Amino acid sequence: MLSHIWFAFFLLAFMASLGQWLILGQVDIFSDVINATFSMAKLGAEIAIGLVGVLCLWLGFFKIAEQSGLIKRMAKLLAPLFRRLMPEVPEGHPAIGSVTMNLGANMLGLDNAATPLGLKAMRDLQSVNLNKQVASNAQILFLVLNTSSVTLLPVTVFLFRAQQGAAEPALVFIPILLATTASTIAGLLLTSMIQKLPIWDRVVMAYASGFSLLLAILIFALSQLPEAELAPFSSQLGNLILFSVMMLFLVHGYWRGINLYDAFIGGAKQGFGVAVRIIPYLIGMLVAIGVFRASGVLDGLIWLIEWLVTLLGMDTQFVQALPTALMKPLSGSGSRALMLETMSTFGVDSFPALTAATIQGSTETTFYVLAVYFGSVGIRKVRHAVVCGLLADLVGIVAAIFASYWFFG
């Protein structure tokens, strides 16, 4: 599946560029496309190298948690749930703790922590994967949950809105929460259906009910804050929780009597190797995305969608936010750039800009996560991971549009 999609990016870009050169006389189109390949290849290497420090940091802390037995404690707490969702993972395996920490970091909007924790989780899941080149059911479920995971504190979107001069940067908080919850539910349900997981099991429903209750309490508590205080509070809370996690690892390790520094160094040494292994997969995906965008195919899709929406007699305000939606599954940096472009063109508090911000916070970057996470362990056949991830993206985007009309329309 991934191979066909990757080839389609290049084929569509080539056909569009050829048509613009022969029919429209756009003599610079191939130059633009080739420049995009070079810039995206450079970007891929820079991203991977930039991850080295963060990977060393978090893999070091994670090694402390692993050696001190903290991961086993967390795995034991969630064992009843993951025994049903990931039945091929042995009871008490460190993969459960890795998955838990990654999903927790995503929920808190802690991007720098989520990626290395996710890479660690994927490696742990790979250790129990019988066919090392084919994604296991557990790896697919983890990837889908990762790409669609609920973001309780979308601090990054708040900061971009503040930088663009938004009167209330956190105005999109509740719409984002609604949209990202919808994408997570959709991804989990589809993956569970394909893998025949007991999603309606009493234990699974008990965990889901507990999460829903906590989510409702958080929404209620944050809704009581003035809008001007919500973004600073969210940022402070996220940083507090992040540092508290570090201290939890250190205190638990010290209490258990392990050599903290040696454990940290042992884990940190793995960071460089992981970052290097990512580079080919990351460059391959980013270059395909670059030519797809530079060839004008994306602009053509937007024009076609707007024409269809007009033909159906629907409101077209949201169409101007669709570049962010179409780019989101492909490139996080690309979708951020398109979101900022929408803010600059229409105004940061305009309906298209608010919708683009809500879409930006609704899901993760599916193809980026797929390329990086599966690439880090050498997975070649992704099975139904792409379909489930993209469906979760679609549901999240549609929910973001409806939520935007509900709150801002």
C-alpha cells in the first residue's frame, strides 16, 4: 500500500508538471519540482539529525524507568486493557509501558517527548513481532492510536495563534478536543473491527468510561478559566507534567538503588543509531510530498473541491482551510506552513483560519509517523495501517469542520 501511494505522488506530480509545461507554457515548473526534491531531502536529514539530542535525552530517562521497574509497574496497571487490545504482547512486557508513555506524551501535546517514546515503543513491539518486515496487529493499533491520539493540551497551536496576534489564542481549544476525540474513536473502532478485538468487552469499556470521566472533568475545569488564561495555564501544566515525569523516573530509580547516570548513558547511546536509521525513510516520504506540492496538484485538488461544494449549494468558507487538511496526513511542517498562510491571508481570527487551526490540532501526521516509526524497525509491509490511519484523519478533519461551524460559524 505505502509503495503504491509513494509512487502515485511522483506520477501525479510528473503528469501535472508535464501538462503545465506543454499546454500552459510554464517553463519553470520542472525547476520548481527539482528544487523541491533537494530542499525536502535536506529537510529530512535536518529533522533526523535534530532528533538525536532529544532521542538521547528521552531514551536515557526511559532506560532509568525500565531498569528501576517503573515500566513494569505501569504495564501491570494497564495489563487488563492491553491484554485485550494487544493479545500478542506477553503479559508484563516493557512494550506496554512504552506505548503508555508515548500516548500520554501525545495527549499532553509534548511533541519532543512523544517521538522518542514512540520509537522506543515501536522497537519494543518489534521484539515480539514474529515477521520482522511485516507490521504486527499490535504495531498497527499503536500507530493508529498514535496518529489519532487525543491531544488534551494543544499548546503548539495556541502559540502559533498568539504569534499571529490572536485576541484569544486558546479559542480553538474545545473544538480541537472534540475533533481529536472523534478521530481517536474512529481509528480505534476500525482497527478493532479489522483485527477482531473485543472492543465491547467489560474491561475495555471500564477503561473507556474512566477516561471519558477524566476528560469531562478536565473540559469542565478548563472551561471555567478566562480565555486569556487558558493557553498560559495549558503551557505551564504541560511543562510541569513533563518535568514531573522526569523526576518520577529519577526518584523511583534512586529509591530502587540503581546507578542513575550509568543507566541514563546506556539508554542515551541508542539515540544516535535510531536517528540515523530514520533518515532514508524520512527523506523518501518528504521528497514525494515535496514534488506533489510543487507540481501544483494540491492547488488543483482545492479548486476541484471548492467547485464541487459550490455545485452542492453548500457554504464554501471551510474550503480555504482544506490545504491544511490535505497536507496534514502528509507533512506536519507543511500543514503548519499552510495554516500560517491561511492566518496571514484571511486574518488569524477569521473562520478559515480558525478552522485550519482546529484541523491542525485534530490529528497527527499519518505518513510522517508511519515512515519514521515503521522505518526505525525496518517494517516494509504496513498492511491495514494506512487505511485505518487515513480514516481516523478523515473523521478528525470532518469533525473539526463541523466543530468550527458550531463554535465560530
